Amino acid sequence: MAVCEMCGREGSLILTDVEGVELKVCPTCSKYGKVHKKPSYTPSSKSTTARPEWKVRSNFAQTIQEERTKRDMNHKQFASFLNERESVISKWESGNLKPRLDVARKLGKQLGISMTEKIESGEAYVSSSKKADEFTLGDIKIKTRKKH
């Protein structure tokens, strides 16, 4: 099921440029940016063709660490090279964090290697875009003060 990258709502998504970042958002959140295309994906329960399912490599942490050391870079240099935060690189290498599938594909292109693998038929794999301890921008409530 497609999930809005801003609020986490499930449904049809629209490719939108929000503050210089290309996001797949729901129609409600698309008003916060410049719409590129109308619904890029509309989920359906029926699929006419069986597409292979993909997941982030099981040895992602080891692979990302090997790529950094192979390039003789420290965390700061590698983070700059990948356009990511240094803390994210550290969490990836320690195995405390795995990127989303789209981020893993982007990293694979930048590094020139595959960071994804096919889910074998019969393999149980649950993909959740939202963990219990994570939140999206839509979860944040902003309190305003009343002027006297």
C-alpha cells in the first residue's frame, strides 16, 4: 500500500516538490509544494501481473561499512559523499537502522552496487513504512500562543 511521505496516510500519491525535496504525498499534503505529476500510484487490491518484490539487502550494514572503508573515507566524508547525515551513516553501519527501499536503491546507484535483493517466493517479509517509535511530519502538533 502506498503511504504519504509527509503524513503517513495510505492512498493515491502525487509526486510533489516540497521545499526542494521530491516527495510522494497524498492530495491533502500536495498543497504544501509544487505538483510534478498527478497520481503517480494508486493502490489496487488486484494486480494483473506478478511483479517481483524487493527488500533492502540483509547484509546492508556490512556492505555500507565495506564501501566506506574501500573508499578510504571517514564517516563525515562518506556522509557528505552520499548527501546524508553522519549520524545516519553510523546507524546504518551499526545495523540499528535500515533505509527504506527507495533510499537503498539511490545509495546503490551512487555506490555502483546493488543494495537490494529479491524476496524469494515463499519467504515471509513484512514491509512497514512506519514503526511504532517513528513519526512523520503529520504526527507533529504545533501549539500556538494566544496574543493578549
